[in-house]
Amino acid sequence: MTAPAERTGGAAPGAAPGPHRRPGAARQGATAEYRPQLRPGVLLGDAVLRGDRFVHLVKNTGDGRSFELGPREHHLLSRMDGTRTLAELGRGYAETFGRRLGDGNWTQLLTLLGSRGLLVGGPAADPPEEEAKPSTGTLRMVADADATARRLHRAVGFLLHPLCLLPLLAAVLAMETMLVLRADEVLEGTAATFANPVLITGAALLMWLSTALHELAHGVVAVRFGGTVGEIGLRWKPVPIMYCSVENYLFLPRRRDRIFTAVAGAVANLLFLLPFCALWLFVPVDDATHDGLAGLLLIGTVQALAMLLPLPPLDGYKVVSQAAGATALAASSRDYLRLALRRDPAAKRYPRRARAVYTAYGLGSTAVVAGLAVLAALLVASLFHP
């Protein structure tokens, strides 16, 4: 799931003139009838909070680079569809913002867009500077990750239909309810699992498989909503863990599409546990296997729910960020609360919505961390000091 790689300053980004215009034409005021058009691979995102301002995320899929624009620049770019002239764009801008753009503004706009290769007929983007980077410890598993994700969607996409998904979610809820009702038995089985090398090794292997399904679920659900999967591979952390990157996650059409894509991994983890729960409840097995199944169910549930915590870089953090309509939520909250606690006048420059979002996230995430510490202590006490 990609994030912006760079930010623009206060100046508006721009693009080069069309294929039959001289670069100097903009400065001569001869481009009033020029109809700029963004390249098909340019993605524009919704307005999101970042710090004390709203920004729009922009990505050039041609070179993979992303950056941010202010609302004024986004207003212009979002209307560059090849049907409006620069004169018409200027009139619309003046009506919206109460300010006309002069030739110098258009020159700056066209020049910056040209350097990024964003307009049809303009030059290609300047190649990014090559930097010496350490080995990332990743290994691609498939040559065409997007095609693989689409094949998986064709095979299992029917599960995303409400007629299939709702009964499965109901079964997950019933499973979790049963684990709570039989908590003593589950905790005893989990303690026995940790004390048995064979059982804990088996549980670890199954959790590794669950992690792989978690990542693939992100890709399949993203494809459902028009997403593009960039890579499927292994990453060493320090053991090999599968990853699936959705290139245009932040540019999926609707906010709820992004939320569903982020939640998909944890849901897949819980669905993975359903057959093991059926074995634990209904199939007569020996005591060791029964304990191992109980341990697997608790470990798997903790794994799934942990991914939904609203802390970076977990999926729950992406869900909260999308629900709040913010990017860099944790860093922005930390910066705002630091200013607010110091009673710095700069804190008052934040919009009311930003102040509410950052305060809620800061207090909420602190409460979550404190709650996790208490729960971890109680769990360890229950497992090893019955």
C-alpha cells in the first residue's frame, strides 16, 4: 500500500505545453486556447488532512513517484481533461478562489508539471536520481503480480458477495463468542501448546500460512475495487514473510473501498481459523491435539486482532486514517499535541476538524497502548501462573 514519496511546496505544479506549442509560448500569452490534458496514468486523490492543512495525493504511475498538492493546485489539475482551455481554467479558478492567475503563474505551473511528465504531449518525466540503497531483503515470487491477483479474484471473488460473506462473518462471530465462553479451556490449551515443542512448531507454521493468506486477501479485495497489485513476494523480518503491495491503494475510488481492503487481511486470518474451530468443537481427538487446536485458535485470534490495532504500520492504522480522512496521522497528531500541551500559538492555526482528529487519535492510541500492556501482563499471568 503505497504512500506519498515527496511533497511539493506552496507553488503549483505544472506541465509542459502541448506537442505543437513552443515552450516559450506560455510566457508570450499565446496559450490561452491550449487545452491541457493529464496523462492517463496520473492518479488524483481526495482531500486529506496533513498537519495543519488539507492536501491531495497525486501519483504518476509512469514512474511510480507520488507527491502532494494543495487544494488550489488540485482544482486546476482535476480539470485538465483536454476539453478546457487555459483561459477557461483561469476563469474557473478565479470564480472559486477570488484570484486570477497571471502569465507567471501559468509558466510556473506548466514548467513544474512538465518536469514531472504529467501532461499528454509534454516531455517524459525526469528520471529519478539513482541512490545507493542497501539490500531490502525481498524476493519477488511472481513475474506479474497483478495478473496473479486477478486470477485469484476470479477463483475466490464469489466469497466477497454478501450472500457468502455475511454467513462467514457470522460464523467468525460465533467462533469468537465460543472462545470467550470457554476461556479457561482455551487458556489451558494455549499454555500446553507453548510447553510442547511439536505443538508450538505446528502452530507457528500454520500462522505463517495464515500470514500469506492475509497478504493475498489485501490484493484480491483491492482488485475487486479497481486496485492494481504491484508485487507479491517474500520479505525477511527476520523470517521470510509474504507481502502483497497494492500500488494505488490510496487512490481507490471510495474511502470505504480502502477501508475494506485494509480490513481484508484480518478477516482472512479469522476465516482461516474456522475449520480448526470445527475440529476443536466437534471432532473427538486426543488431549494433545485438543490443546494444540485451542492454542492455535487463541494465537490466531490474537494475530488477527493485533493487525486491527490503530498503530502504524498495522492495518488498523490504515483503517483509522481513512476513516479520519488523514495522511501521516500519527506524526501529525504527535506534532499537534506537542504544540497544544506547550500552549504554542501555532496550535491554533490547525483547522477545527484537524484539532478534533489529532486529539482523538492521540488520546485513543495512548489508551490502546496502555490497555495492551495490561492485557499482556494478565495473559502471561494466566498462561504461566494458573
